[in-house]
Amino acid sequence: MTKHTLYLLCLALGFFIWGCEPEKLERGKEMAVEAERHKVKRIMPEDMEKQARAAGDTITKLVEGAFLQLAESQPKEQALFVAQPDKLPTVNAILKRYNATLERVTFASATEARTFFPTKTSSLKSEAPGTRIKLTPQATFQYQRPIVIRRRNCASCDEPSLLDFTAQELDKLRVFSAQGQPDGYEEEQLRGAWLISFPKEKIIEQITLKTKPSRRGKLFASAADSTAKPTKD
């Protein structure tokens, strides 16, 4: 074999290898991304707290949103939901998913309020504290959100013009303001707290379900078949 022929052969082989490299590189990237998706990630305490806070926020916003509507429409057939907000269908579904419990407490004094919110609670009429999450000795995350006096859902309401979500009865949701009665309430006044207990193992389970890759997706498909657009025959 002449040197010229050997040179041409090496040159052709080099072009062939070079042509395969981009495909190998792209394939390697896809495999690395897929491996990262399947890697078991360590769940940190802050991840669990974030999940409990998000679930608690969703539940309390659903309850208070329902109370706003009930206070205005006053449907007697739905009065049960004021006494038992955990019976609201959407709320009940979320509570079951987490095996969680929803409680509501009413504060009789600032001292009682400080057992849940140690700071910013010099009196029940002081600025309401923020939402708290704490891990109890029973391995549950307890979500604590203050219940404050809210304004009714209307531009200009006659008295009673405020709402008290600690009320257990439909006709007691509406309360008088300090302008309407001497012993009335003030907007944003602290009245109680929503307490939601989430078992730690259920919080971890929900985080795992949220981050787990879809088993239905194909290994290198652009999208899982649960989200892929159907093809025409």
C-alpha cells in the first residue's frame, strides 16, 4: 500500500469519525439529562416546610374565599360549611390527599394568641403576625395562619361591614365595625388561627410524586405521551 493511499484512507476514516461525533455528543447529553431526572434527590427540611406552606395556603384561601361568598349570599342550605369548613368538597379532597386535619381556634386574649404567634402580638388589635410552620414532636408539620377581621366583598357595605371567619354560624360571619358599634371590630384585627396538621410522611410523599418523572414518557422523546400532541392517521 502506497503512502498516498494510506493517507487517503486515514483522511476518510477521520471524516467518518468526525461526522459521528455530533450525534454521539447529542445522545450523551440526552442520556445525562435523563439520568439526572431519575436520580433520587435528598428532600431537605426546607423542602418539606415549603410544601406544607403551599398546601396550607391553598386550603385556607379556599375556605376564606368560600366564606366571603357565603357571607353575601347567606344560603341556609350551606350553613354547615361555616361550622365545618373541612367539609367543603375541594378542601376535603386536599385534606384527604395529605391525611391532614383542619382546626380553627379563637383567641380570647393576647396571651392566648402569643402561644401561637410569640412575636408581634402585644394586643389583639396589633398588626397580625405572619404564617408559621413548625415540626411537632409527633412528626407532623403544623401550619398556623392568623385569622383576621376582613372587609366584606363589596365596594360600599352598610353595617355590619366586616367579616369574622372565626364565627361558627352563617349569620354571625358579618360583624360591626368600631364605627358601627362601640364594641365593634377593626379591619385586620387578630381573632384566631387556622391550624392544619400535615403528617411528615405525607408531605414527603407529595414532594416525591411532584418530582418523579413520568413513567409513560419515552426515553428520548421530546415530550411524554401524556402531553404529546396526537398524530393524524
